[in-house]
Amino acid sequence: MAFYRGMITEVVEFKGHNGDKGEAYYARPQGDGPFPAAILIHHMPGWDDWIMEATRKLAHHGIIGIAPNLYFREPGKNPDDQAATSRAAGGVSDDQMVGDMEGALAFLRAQKQCNGKVGIMGFCSGGRHAFIAAGRIPSLNAIVDCWGGSVIVDAKELTPKRPVNPIDYAKDINCPILGIFGNDDKNPDPEQVNKTEEVLKKLGKSYEFHRYDGAGHGFFASERPNYRLEQAIDGWKKVYGFFHKHLD
Amino acid sequence: MCTYIIEKTELSGSAKGPNGWMTIDSANVYFDHPFHAPLDHSLNIDFVNAREGTGDRVAVEISKESALKLVDAIMAAIKQGEAAHA
């Protein structure tokens, strides 16, 4: 590998839930590979600059990345407008999200540069989505949950679009799990992270949780006040190492 | 954490965006991560025409402190305006 790795980036079409034609940001390392791959799930505000940057970071570290726009079905000229429309309608359903992830997974496995092993990684609400997807898509090979909140919810928080408590899918996750959390976060707070860990431990799942002092929610986001330099650098190293360990 | 919390209010009027004036019938208000503002959380308002459902909107993302000042400013403006026009 050259010290400065090149990459190819483009916006690609993929077949989402119900066969709907979706769009995704795609970045792959230059070269024939084969490379491992990962799906990245954006947070609630949508398909933004930062999720593209995160996708390129994976590609720079030898991992093909694809970041689907979860709101591609919504009207609106721009991704932020689509996100606003989706929010006003109560957000995407978990079923639709899983269908879109299956489509992104199929896209990745069809690429000749992909070695066939694919992980999934989500941030914030995307962390919750990744947890659900890992439970419902058995062929995923690794999951990274970055500060996903509402993984354990009360029954009263369940809705027609989100009908199942995500933690109920824990028993179905058969790939290794990496969790990255800030100890100053309010959702998930340290107690919620502990509860999730207890469940995974009890079920005998393969997991590693990393909790960072001096960091709150979304501390990888370099353009926001919550960014924490040292914790973010270490967290990204954990992500690259985890994916290469389980997907190479 | 991103939430699905949203406050909706009906209203009548117009808003001006990049494509000029549009009729609006509601505002969606939420306090969550912004798309653009360099804040961890912001008070976001989307002025939309929900009946047409085009996805067009006039949006703001402002800090919580700014939002509270804006509330005061709106109340003060209405009070003074009504007095002046009485």
C-alpha cells in the first residue's frame, strides 16, 4: 500500500427496500483489492458532509464504504430538505431501513474489489439502526455502534414505525460488536451503555465497548463543539482495527 | 442523541426562500442536532406548505439562547405593533 492511498468516490444507485432506487455515497480505495467493506448510517439530520467524510476515512484506511441516503424517497431538492420532510412524517420505519441496508449490502458484495466481508457502522440514531440491522441481517460480518441511543426503550416508546425494542435483536446478532461511547453522553448515558453490555455479556456475544472520559455525544464530529481530539483519534483507530481484524 | 420529537403548529402566511415567495401553512419546530449550524443541538424551525407536500421549506437552525431571545422579540414586536395600530 502506498503511504498516501488514492481513492475513487462517486454517488451510486442501489436497490433499496421494496426495490426502490436509492442513492448512496461510495468510496473505495484505489486498486483491485480485494478490500473489506462497510455500510455507514448517517444520523437523524441526514446525508450530510460529515457522513461523506467518514466514508472517505474508511476508504483511506483500506475499507470500501457506502453511505446510503435513508431519506431518498422524500421530496425536496437537497438532502437536508429530505431529512426535514422525513422528520415531519415521523422518520423512517425500521423495516424500510433494514430493507435499504440489505440493498446496500448486496451492492457492496457485487463489487469486484470487495472481498465479500461487510460490516455496518452507525452514528447516533444510525447506531441504533446499525444494532437493529445487525440483528436482522445475519450475513453482516461486523457492527460498530457509535453512541447509538434508544437501544433499550420502554414499551411506551414503541411506535408502528419502530415496533420492536432494539435490544430484543441482541440475541440474533452473530457478528462481533464494537461500541464507542462518551461518558458525558445523555443518550446513551453510561447506565444505558452498561445495561446494553449486560445483555450482550449474558448472551455470550463477541463485543468490545470503549467508553471515553471527557467526551459526550458525537465526539467524532470535527465541526461541532462536542468534538474531542484525543478521544476521536483513538476511537477511529479502534474502528479501523476492529474492521480489519474481522473483515480482512 | 437524535430524537423524533417534533412540535408542529399551523400558521398562515408566506416565507421567502431561494426560489422566491411561497405560501406556508405550518411550522415544524424541534430541538436536535442541526444540519449546518456549528452547534451540537439547535432550535430548528422549518416553515413549510404541508398541504402541497413539495418538500420546499424555509429553515433556520439557531442556538437555544438565540431562540429564547427570538421568542421575546416576537412577543415584544406584536405587543408594540398592536398598540401602534390600535
